Amino acid sequence: MPGIRNNGALALGGIVLAALLTVIGHAGVSDLDPVSLTVSDYAVSDSGEVIHVAMLLLAAASAVLVPTLGRLDRLRSDRPAGAPAPLGRGGRAAQWLLGVWAGGLLVSGLVPTNPPGTDMGTAAYVHRYASVIAFVALPIAGWLVAARLPAGDRAGRWLRALTVTSLLLAVAMAWSAYPGDRAYYGLIERALILAEVGLLTVVAAYSSSWSISWRAASVTEPERLG
């Protein structure tokens, strides 16, 4: 379906541009340590405003994919001919969680954290917990999306692998934030962001591929779906 392909391509473009802006935002900062400080710490530096723009752009790219998940679910090729095509609980939950991820990014982009070395205010706490909620929501959404794809599909395998990687990195980040005395906190966060953006990219790329133009209630060539 052209609508799904267009949404996927639009999301891919937004993801690539957001990644480019994030790199530019980091390149403009020379007095911060990326191993210990977060991307949000860079965003509140003198040259880091472009990172907030990247967050908002990624939120928009994610929001574009929310309705796409429903249409992908309705086009599953393993449904018997003539069978109804309900979205199902898993599909609705994936859409909702992807929306939570997009909303968390939006709040994080609009509400900056505190500069490094200063006390956290209300805005900083809002930023922190919006980010935490987003980081948890996306991998769960990815796992649910994988469950809706045809059995043996490569995209599903990638989504499961990136989900597990994201959750393990989230646990590592929680350890670093508390008992770990923030050891490698910034490095772990960047690895987590990379895994989750990779997960989002798989969903967008799958949506923009020719394979999602399956006709509802029909079976396409299975060897071309792997």
C-alpha cells in the first residue's frame, strides 16, 4: 500500500536527519565528556541546541509510524483467505507504546534538563522521567511488532535482538545511575539510543519496503519475505 510505504520512507528520512543533527550537536561541543555525560547534557551546552531539534524530529518520525503499525497488522500474509483482519491487542498495544515513545521524545526535546554540575529543578525531572518512559516503551513496542510479522521474517529477528539489547542496556544504565556511581553513564546511554534508533529504523525500513504491499487476506511468495 502506497500510504504505508510513504510513511515508512518519511520516517526513515526523519531518523537519518535526526542522527545527522545529533552528530553535529556533539561536534560543536569540546569541553564535555561523552563517556560520563548524557546526550541531554550536551543538548543544554552552548552549541547543543541542535540536539533538541533532533529529538523533536525523531519524535515526529516516530509518530508517523504509529498508524502504519495498524495497517501492517491488517496486511499479515499468514491469515487464511477471507478471514477478518482485526488489529488485535498486541497491535493496539504496539501502537500505543510507539505513541508513548514519541510523546516522551517530544517532552524531552521541549523540556531541557539542567546543565551539568547544577541542581535538578522541576524541568530536569520532567525531562528525565519522560526519557525513561520513552526508553522503556519503545523496545516493548518492537517486541510486539515482531510478534505480528510473518514467522521467520528477518525484520522480526532484528526487532527481537534489538529489543533484548535495549532492555539489557536500560538495566545497565539503571545500575550505573545508582550503585555504579554513574560509571560510563554517557557511553551506556549512547549505546541504548543507538539500539533503540536501530529498532525504530527496522520498523520504518520494513514499512517502506515492497513487501508490505501484500493484499489483505492473501498469501504472497514466502521465500521473498525472509
